[in-house]
Amino acid sequence: MKWKWLIFSICWWMVFTAGKAQTAPSYAAIDGKPLTTRDSLTYYQQRVLRSYERWNNLIPNISTLQLAGNIGVFSAGFGWDYGKHDRWETVLQFGLVPKDHNERAAFTFTARESLIPWSVGLGYRRWAAPQASDTHIPWNKRAAFSFEPAVFSFFANTIFNDEFWVKEPEKYNGGDYYRFSSKVRFHLGIGSRISLNIPEAKRRHYDRISLYYELSSYDLAIISAIPNKDITLGDILCLGLGIQYKFF
Amino acid sequence: MRFFREYICGMVAACLLLTGCDLLKFHPYEGRVEGEVHLTEKNLKKLEQLHLGSSFKFAFISDTQRWYDETNDVVSHINKRGDIDFVIHGGDLTDFGVKDEFIWMRDCLLGFKMPWLTVIGNHDFLGTGEHIYSYMFGDYNYAFTVGHYRFLVMNTVALELDYSTPVPDFEFMHKQAEYIDSLNTAKPDSIIHSVFVMHSRPGDEQFNNNVLYPFDLYLNLFPAPFCLNGHNHRTEAIEPYNDGIIFYGINEIKDRQYYVITVNPDSSYEMEVVDF
């Protein structure tokens, strides 16, 4: 069991160290000269700079911590936002399902894709003057708070436990008996999110801290509810609460 | 002011506890079970308190997985009749072994006014379903006596356990046979019929067919046995061993059928298929 806690700690470390500004880092230097501006760079230096920037895009800029939500009692994750106005997010989460009356506890892994169509800025920052350097940041992120009324997400969750299978074992009529995968669950969720945008002068660890909730349901619950009027929406819904840290 | 703050905090905490807990689900296959558990034990106690004589009537339903409306219908139908003393469920309470399904199905079956008992089906083993079943209901194999009838509820879905656990459990059968013998020696005709309740019957793909014939040998240790089974989603009475031991299979609940077994004062029984 100890090695599982080690993995969990490493995931945590990844979450906390995730996120760097998406420009050339200070160690990107040629002949001892740091690549901080594009002025007076040779073609070669610009090419190296572009290469650094491209790889820097792979550095996650989101970390999350979630309670419940059908992916574990707690789950920690990291991810990326992208697209126009950062409307799309991909987050990978690692969760823990406690033992309770099962045989053992289990870890889960979730791949989540979210669409955030709208973001509304709320309130001016009275407690810190806007920075001149903030002008490139869109209005909703310059406001003290931003509110995202709808976050649509689709996520797949897999559980690490040998009692489950992706493809049915051969013993079941050569793999054609139950015709579903017990190991992978597909979920659909909708929620909203309120964020505190931290002005540049006040930033210590994060650019934005958000609280979110999410109501979701999964494939097997949905197909159980469809033919039965006695299974209501309230029966199949699941609530998840979370906190998300973000670096613009 | 302080009182007010504490009041607000208390209210928020209470709201979270009352409404949040049900909604804050950890995983479809999590091991938390809310509500009533250990139901086999509780229902056996209730059945004992009924003090049924040598004549009684019970219903047999099976394969209710994912048919909650029909299950609620059968519950109200059996309750309305008023002549059923107890109900036996032949397994497959769930389709995928998900915790939610166990909770939903249990809540349907809790509608029965009379005691009800279950046997585990192959679908209940999927994922971590068998652990939820064990906690919610109890042992896979158990036995009880009503009148001059001995009921033996047995797990027969060997395929799900990879033949690593003895299914069917011959030790259980052996001990039960000895127990019935001792009862009948002490007082002849204490047990006149033995009723085996199982999910899959001999010959099914779920049954351990390596012991197809040994199982028959063991069945013959019991006084006048007959069997009730589900799994095949067909209502039929067959005699797989051609030795007079009849296996009564019942349809899935989707096709709205159940058995009513009437036990007469002379301990003979009558089977009736009821459509609802």
C-alpha cells in the first residue's frame, strides 16, 4: 500500500509545481545571452526561442482538487486551457475511492474535457489598482471576480482494481456476454464556477483561484433511468465540489 | 451575534449533511452503503416471528435488473393479494453491480409488506457488486425452515468466481443434509420437502458443469427436493437429471410474471404462474 501513497504524493507534487508562464524561461539562453526579447535575434536564435515556447505550451497551467463527483472521494489533477478565450480545458485527475465495504481501496484516473462558453467579469478591483501590464488580459480576468455560469464537461474515469475489465475476459462466451466495460465509465456534467482573479502585484502562487461545483451522471445510471419513470433525475445526479488554481 | 453565527454555521452544516451526503457520490463502484443493510438476517427474523404453520404461500420473482417500474408493480401486486406469506428473489438484482443499482433495487423491494429474501445472481458479481451484496444482504448460502419445508438458498454462479471458491458449496449441502437427517430421526417428517433456491441451474454457462452429476447425487441426499431458479429469463419446469427433481425457472420481471407456490396442510405444493 505504501507505494500507492508515494504515487499519490508525486501526483500532488506535480499539481503544486504545475504551471509556468508561457514565455521563454530564464534558462533559455544562447552563448550566455538570455532570450528575453526578440529584438536583435538571429534567425537561429528566433528558431530556438520558438522551440522553447512550443514546448512550454505543454507545461500544465491548471491544477485542481476535487471532492466527490463520482471520480473518488478526493481527486487531484492538472491540466491545460486553450482555444479562443481559453474556452476549452483538458484536465487529468487522480482520485482515491475509499475501501468502506469493498474489499480494498482503489485509485482512479480521469480524463476530463470541459467547455466554458461564457465568462462574466464581476466587480472592479478596489483593493489593488489595475496594472498597466494587465491590458492584454481580457476584461473578465481583470475584474476582481469572474463568474462562469456554465461549464460543460465530458469525462472518462477508470478504476485501478483487478475486479474490473475493459474488455470482457475470454471466459464470458469468448468475450460476448455482458457487452459493456466495467472498468471505464463515461460521465456528462454541468456546473458553474466563481473565480478570484489575483492582480499581478499580489500574486504569490496562482493567478486565479476558482471554486466550482458540478452535477454529473454516468452512462450506466442514464441508461437505467431512461426506461424507468421511478428512477428520477435526482437519483442519478452526483455532486462534485472543487477548487481550481490557474496560471493565465 | 455569536449565537446567530453558530446558528448559521449549524444550519449550513446540517444542510450539507442532509442534502449533500446523498449527492456527494464518490464512485459508481464505491463501498459506502446508505440505509438498510444485513437484510437477509432481518428478514429471516421477521419470517420466524410470523410462526407459519405447515400450510403457507410464497412468491418467487427473479431477474429484476434495470426494471424498476416493473419491480414496483410486482411489489404492489403481491402486497395487494394479501395471501403471500413471504417472497423469494431469484438473483440479478442489478445489471452492472453498481452501488446505485443495489440501493434502487433494495428500495423497491423494501416495499414488500412481508419478509423477502434474495439469492445472488451473476450480474450482482460485476465490479465490486459482490461486496455490496454481502454487506447489504448477507451470506451467499443460507438455509431456513418454514413448516415442513427446508429452504436452501445457494450461490450457483461459479463462472464469476473463476472456480476459485467452491460453488456450489458441497460442504454447506453436506451439513444441511446431516442437519435435516438429524431432525427427521428425532421426529419423523419434520422436513418433508427441500427447496433449493438458486440463480443459475445445472447446465447453464454460469453453473460449474464439472460437478453437474455430483450436484444431482447431493440433491438426492435431501427429502423430496425441488428447485427454483432464475437466470434463463424463461418460465419453464424442467427435469435435467430425469430423476424427478424439477427445476422451476421463472421469467425476468420485464415480462411481468412470477410464481406463487402454495403449500397445502398435507405439505404437498402447487405451482402457479401469475401474470400481472
